Amino acid sequence: MNALEVKNLKKTFQSKDTRTALIVEALKGVSFEIKHGEIFGLLGPNGAGKTTLINSITTLEQPTSGDVFVFGESVLKNPQFTKKQIGVVHQEVINTGFFDVDEILHFQSGFYGIKNNHERIDYLLAKLSLAAHKHKKVKQLSGGMKRRLMIAKALVHSPRLLLLDEPTAGVDVELRESLWKFVLELKNSGVSILLTTHYLEEAEKLCDRVGIINKGQLVYVGQPTEVISKYSTKKINVRTNDGKTYSFIDSAAKPIQEILKEHKISFSDVADIRIEEGKLEEAFTKMVNL
């Protein structure tokens, strides 16, 4: 059973411009699935439909047509089941009044009917380096600490599906790498993860598969290495035995031997060769501009 199945999801809105009856198509028949224990990256430019899609999964918005299934249950028909199975980390950092970190996590546990959740809360505080700050008010936390608290809130009820909407936006490199490590630990424990991110290096490092959405349509689904190979280039720097140097830029999918042959360089004449592999960022840019 898949953790998440999105089936032919469509969402239309009435234009906010009162002078026109224009209908805006935010989602145009989006379909994909997330397997058990998989990290699936959802990539797309601003306005591509990512937020609308997440809101439809979490029951915040009603799709115009299509359906979403969480562990086999329809989100539309059984929203209460969905809410218990998923945890959501929204992009915006939310301040929660004058409560301290420990209080907030116990309140969050209560929303799911969980009493005496001390062990789970202590585990999350330790894993997210919040233990030393558990009695601080939220307003006393740094931006990075608030981001960690949001992740702890999303995980306090031990969800099986985690939605991460730009989880490392605005955080420093050290915190980003520690969160990457924690996300991989969650995956290894069996949690399925939907990740939206503008840091394409993040998607390249973490995701088993990525989906690229543009103008409400899913234009690609596959492994990061596949889209890199298909839509990016690589740079080859060659030094031959006679001391000459060459630089070539070619398709990431093309074999080195073929590139050398095209430039009439025998492999036996190569003294040194360095390859700069293609990046997901280049492939992504090409995909959304097709």
C-alpha cells in the first residue's frame, strides 16, 4: 500500500479580479504516489501549484475533482483518518504566544488525544537539539530553533506520512545539514516524506524520486539522477599525453568514450580527465522553461 496517492487532482479558482469571470486552473489533473518509506521531492517555481496540492492533501482545500488517498483511505471521505496519519511542517514560522516549548508539545499531543506523551516529546527535543530550550518561551527562540519546534510539533503524534514545506528556508548551513540527517533517520524508521524545497541540492541529496510541477501540471516524475542525465550537461576537462588540454560540455547522458571519439581523442592518449557532473538545478530550469 502506498503512503500517498494523488489521483487526477484538479483545482480551479475564480479570479480575484472582479472585472473578469476568468477561471484560474491551479492544478490540472495531477497524479503521483509516494511509496512506504520514500522521500518524494515536489519541485516547482512559485505559483506552480505546490501549496494548493499540499492544502488538498491536508484537507485545508477541497479539490474541484480527483481524490487523494492516505494509506488507502480517501482524504475526502475520511478526513479524520488523514489528520492522524500525517504531520505537516508549513513554510511560515509560527509564533505561539507566551507558552514554552515543552508546553506547546504537550498541547499538540492533546490535539491528537495523546496523554502522558513525555517519552516521545523528550525524544524529539533531544533529536532536534531543543532539550536545553524546553522551558524557553517561543518568542525567546532564534529562527532556527523555531523551525526545529515546528518539526517537533509535526512529529509529536508519530505520523506515518510527513509533509515538509520548505523546511530549511532561511536557516544556516549547520542547521540545514543537521535537519537533513534527521530527515534521513525518519525515512529509515519507515516514515514516508513529501518534501517541497527551493534548494535543489537538498532534493538531490535527500529524495528517492522527484516530481517537477509547473503551471499546475506534473511535467516529470523520476529519480534525481534520471532527470539530471536527461536534461542537464556535464563538463569534461581532458589533458593528453602531449600536454594539450581540452574542455567539452555535452549531454550528461552521453558516455565519455563517445564524447572523446567525436573530438578525435583516443582514450589511450589521455593523461588525465576530470568530469563535472550535471546538477539538478540545471535540469529543473530546463524542465520549467520547456
